[in-house]
Amino acid sequence: MNGATAQETVTAAPPAATDTAHTAGAWENLVTTALLGTDRRPPTGGTPGREAPVALLDAAALQTVRRRAGLRPAAAAQRPEPAAEDPRPALPAAAANRFALLLADRPGTGGGRRGAAPDLMELLPQWLAAANAHGYAAPPETLPALLDAARGRTDLRPAALAFAGPRGLWLARLNPDWRFALRAAPGGGAALPDLDDAAGVQRLWEEGLFAERVALLAAIRAARPATGRELLTSTWSAERAEDRLMFLDSLRSGLEPADEPFLERALADRSRNVRAMAAELLSTLPDSALAARMAVRAGVCVAIDQTRGDPTIAVEAPLECDAAMERDGVVAKPPTGRGERSWWLGQLLEAAPLGTWSRRLGGRTPREIVALPVTDGWQTELHAAWCRAAARQRDAEWSRALLGTPGAPEAGGPGAVSLAERAKLLGTLGAGERADWVAGFIAMHGLSEAFQLLGVCAVPWAEPLGRAVVDALDIARDAGSYPWSFSGVMGLAERCLDPAEASRLNGLLAVPEEGEDASPGAGGYWAEAFQRLVTTLRLRADMARELVAPLGEP
């Protein structure tokens, strides 16, 4: 062993505290010898030569044991304050056992194909939502596993942290791996001052962490919108651009006409993102000055052409994007591959109040307007912009007109040009109407394009929608293809189909006879998939019953 090896070994030894200067000095001598090499500086008490490196390492080992054995314990740290009491009732015993099973079914623990076994981890969000609706508290012993599950799944966090309650936040402060819980909790888990405590509110607003300030603003806006707006105005000019953007976004909830003057001033903000956010918020206020300006600009671009035999919409896109348009949120530079004029037109149409068009286009209803032909190939651009406006302004009448009849031959409807736009339009309708439209769509077009539309429907699915999905799955099975092409819809059905529908599926559990054109073994795979669906529905029914406390339990 040479001096270099001795140097690496001694200097890599773990540092430890010592209680005497003699011990510290001895260790420093060993380190110096290792750095210089035993050829130049033999170990203290040793002799130069081939055995010097071994003697150095022996001395270092002895000194390491001495340092560790002589380490005096540090002063005890202050014990953390106990977690706040959780006043919510405990889970019923059966529900607590079920919760432990759901948490234990972590990704990768099953190994291989699930077959007919339910995917318990996918049922955890639904179980948490139901437990929160009942107002139960999480069993303390399950909190580490619950926080670990929420750490790996961001979609789980809101419900998981609500269920974990104050004990979960207390525990999260003790483990760096769970810091996400503090970031996700309003104000980072800190208690907000009483809103009547003006001094406390002002102190937290001026001195608090950003998460605390966002939570404070949200709380004040929910109870006293004008006070929240005044608080934001008091420090607006001194805030960072990214903070101004987040504060502005918090005004979205409970936005009211009284916010317009503040938002108008924000249109002149130094940050382009802040200006765009202010313009978007103002465009959702149909009586705002910005909405009126956009209506005038859009009205110049769209009109009825009376020179043709039938009424036709004529479109003339803007020739330029002037400074006033940019101030009102119109982005001048289009994305790659998009023409400037069509890009500007789309933004004007999206921001203009939809009520503009009935007055501008001869008093026609939205359905009549959407049915009109459009000149020069502008129909797709025009209808797509109206789709975005209907979703932004939550206008159900325009959404119905743009969606069209679900059973129409064209899957896209008269105005919607993509699945994403159809899903947004459906989001403006009531739950029952939404389910009926999607059920009609599936009956006409099958399941191949229905996945995104099913995702916006209320859970559990209404009976007509559930029946349409099951019938479409039955038709797909009879076609002889493998069920894997419908795995997404089947997974949604497991989570969203009404558990009462389980009895209707009994006839689909048997392995069907395979036709000549059927894929080999497809019938068996379909039977397995339907068995998993039925088992999951029954499990969901059991979960719901278990959350109702039996007589004798609190």
C-alpha cells in the first residue's frame, strides 16, 4: 500500500466531534501525514519504510474508534409541539380496514397482469372523496402511507391532504419527502389571522411567505371581495411579475364588475403575461369596456353578405395588429405555421361577447347563426373561435348550437373541430344534459372517439350514459376484436359506472363463441375484462356501504 492510498483512506474517514484538543491534534497529524505521504513524513511513533502506510492506517483506525467512543451526546433538541386535535369522527372499522387495503395496493406490488382483479389504487381517489364527504378523519397509523401515495400522484393530493387533516400537515413538517403537503396546503399549513384583525391581516400580507399571502388573498376575496382587491392594490407596484400573475389569477374566483378598474390598469403592466391574464379576465365580464372594444373590432370583421342568394357570413380578417389591440391582450406574433390575419381574427372573436352576434347578424339565434354558410373558407376558423368563446364565457346556448345533434352523421358537429373543444363545450352544460349528449354520441359513433367526452361527465354516470357505454362494449366484443383497444373506456367504466349496473352485466361474463373472423382468444379476454368490471362495481358498492357507520359506532 502506498502513501496515496493511505491519503485517500484517512481523508475519507467520517468527521466526528471530539472533546479534547489532544484527540483533535492527533487526528490532524494523521491527516497531514496522509496528505504528504509516508515517504516524506512517517507516522508519529512509527518508522519509515514499506510498513509505514500500514502503520498509518492502523493509527487512523484506532483514532476513529477513539473519536467515536469519546463523542459526547449533543444537547437534546426541543420536542415538537403536539399535532392539533382533529375533531372529525373516526372511520367505521370496516372502512378503516378497506382504506388500509387500498393503500397497500401500490404500483408494482401486484406484479404481472391483473386479470380479473380490481385495480384498487385507481379506486383510492373515489374512496377519499367519499370519506371526505362523510367528514371522517384519517386513522393516524395510515398517515405515512397516505402521504407517500400522494407524493407519487399529484391528482391524489387535494383529497388526500383534506383527509389527512391537521395531523397530516404536522407529520409533513417532520419529513422532507412530504414537503409537497405544506406547499399544497393553503398558506403552507399556517393558520390565517381572523379577517377582522386588520393589523394581523396587514402584517401577514406584508411579511408572510408567498403561499401564505395567496391563501390570505383567496380567503379575503371569498368573504369580502372589495377588501381583497384593496389589499392587492396596496402592494401591486412592488410585487414581482410572477407574483403579480398568481395574485391576478386568484381574482378569477368571484370575479365581479367592480374588479374592472383594477384589471384595466393591469392591461398596462410591464409583464406580457400579466397583461394577457388581465385581458382574459376582462373578456369574461360581458359588460366591461374591453369586451365592448373587442365587440367593435370583431363586428367589423364579420357581417352578413346580402349580395348572395342566401344569407351568408362574410369574413374580413384584420389587416394589422395595432398598439391598442396589443394592449387589450391580442398577441401580435402568431405561432409557427399560422397566418397573421387568421391569428388576430381568432383572438378578437374569442374575446368578443357572444351576445354581439345576434345583434350584428340580423337578430338570429346562435343555432341559426352557426347554420349559416361562411365565405372564402373561413368557417372552420370562425366556428373554432366561437367554441373557445362559448367555453370561456360559459354560454350554454352557444355550446348547444356549436355541438349540434349528437346523432348527426358528422362526429365533429357544426362548429366543434376537435374532441378537446367538444369536451369544453360539454362542460358548460348541466350534468344530465351532458350525459344525454354523450350517450347519443356513443350510440351513433361508438367508443373510438368517446374517451375524452366521457371524462367530463359526472360520476356516477347517469343511467342512459351507462347503458350506452355497456351496449357499445358489447357490440365491440361481438365484433371479435381484442378488448385492449377499449382499455381506457373499460377503466373509466370501472370507476364511473353506477354500481347498480353490475347486475346488467352478468350476461357478459361467459366466454362467447368465437366467429370465423374473431381474433384468437378474444372472447376469453373480453370475459375477463367484464369480470373485472363487475367485481370492481360490487367492490365500489361495498366501499360506499362501509363508510356509513353501523349502529353502535360513533
